[in-house]
Amino acid sequence: MTAVLASIYSLLFQLDMTSPLEVASRLQIVKYFKMVGLTVLVFDYCIKLETEINFTWGRKWNFIRILFAVARYMPFVDVSVDLIYSLGPTSSRLCLSLYQVSSWINIIGTVAAESLLLVRTYTLWGRNKVLLVALLLLALGCIAGSGVVGASAVSLFNYQDPPLTTSGCYQTQRIAIYAINYALLALFETVILSLNVFQAWRHRRRQGSRFIMHLYWDGIIYVMCILVIGFLPSEYAESIDTLQAVFHSVLSSRLLFNLRAIIQHRHEQTIVSVMEMDFQSGCNIPLRQISQSTQSI
């Protein structure tokens, strides 16, 4: 039993035996990845701000809007803390504290984004209660597994001064916990991907299903983008958390925006059809009534 535990430990926590120059180079590349994540997050927020104002601001607060707000804005805090972790401190205690704070913020943002995807999948499957319970149990299992692994690993972290005057926190062990957390997330994402692909295949030939197909493909692209991030080389695994947090925020927000845009477009088409029918029958619809109907979306 002891030998088994020792082998597991050696797999999960491998000493970084590379040269100081290679370590410094790797840490610098990790910083670049984190800056890329911040750039993407800020850029997407700027170009989608008008869309967000049109489709979310001024609406009543409900469960979906709370999830959206958390998924949309929590990564700004997460990436900021993560950058401080990578650029600023050298104290082992401060590094560990920043890591814990960043990890919890990342978990909260990811859970919110995945919850939006779960609710969306549940809706597209006709609000199937059995499917909802199964997805909730799977999600809770993945969250619990990630939490247990993360809590067990924190006490084993070991920080030292980074080599060659490199700034930021440096873990002397390459911790495969990142891969375990990603595997749990990938399991949930793969199930969601399979459900979306199956429904898209079922509705591929239905008349008038073009808008529904757009919804399915949005979900498929979302999941595939998140899964692709996990193929980063293992030595840059510390960048995965940051990039996943950013792309969860960006993609989940776009899912909601696209859904609202499709609903509004179909609503406008309905109004036009009604106007044409009433015009042919000699009736007139007040312009004010049409405007109010559009604004209520």
C-alpha cells in the first residue's frame, strides 16, 4: 500500500529537475500566456459591451442573470490575482495565499459558466427532469473531486525564489493536479458536447430548425474551445487555469448574447408577419404597440 501511495505521489508531484535557464524561460512563457488571457478578456468586454447593455442591462435580476454576472465579471478578479501571483511576490506564505484565493475565484467563475451551459442544455432537451438530475449529479461529483484533490495538494506545495532573478511565485514541484482538475472538467464538457451533437443530429432535417441548429452549434463550439485549451504542453499547465477562466467567461457570455439575439430576431419576424397579414386584411396596427412589444424582449 505504501509503495502504491509513493508511486502516486511521484506522479503527481515531480521535482523540477530542469536547469535554472529552462525554468526561468518556462516561467516567463507562463506569464505571457496569462497576459494573453487578460488581453482577450478586456478586448472581448470592450467589443461586446454594447451587446451586453442591449440584452442584459435593465432586465430583472433572476437566477440566469446572476449566473451571467458571476461568469462575466469574476474572471477580471481571478486574472488580476493570478497576475500578481506570477509577477509580484516571493514570500512562500503570500504565494500560497494568492494561489488559494485565485483557485476559489476560478472555481466560482467556472461553476457559474458551466451552470449556464447546463441550464441551456436542459432547456434544449425539452426540460427533461431526468437529464437535469443526471447533469447535476455529474457536476457536483466533478466539483467535489476537484475540491478534494485541490485541498489535499495545498499542504504539499513548496515555493522557492525563482531562478535568475525571475519575478513571481515558483513551485519547485511540477504538480499534475492541474491535469486532474482538467480531466474532471473535460468529463463534464464531453457529456455536454455529446448531448448537443446528438440533438443537432436529430434536428438536422426538421423544417424551420435553422435557429435551433445555431443554438446547438454555439454549444458545440463552446465545449470544443474549452477542451482544446487542455492540450497545452504539461510544462505550461499553470496557464490552463487562467485561459480556461477567460474563455469560460467569453464563450458563456456569447452563448447568452446569441440566444437573446435569436429570440429577438424571431420575435421581430413574428411582428412583421402579423403586420403583413393585418395589412392584407385591411387592419392597421399602432406603431407604438409594435415598439413596446419589441422593447419587452
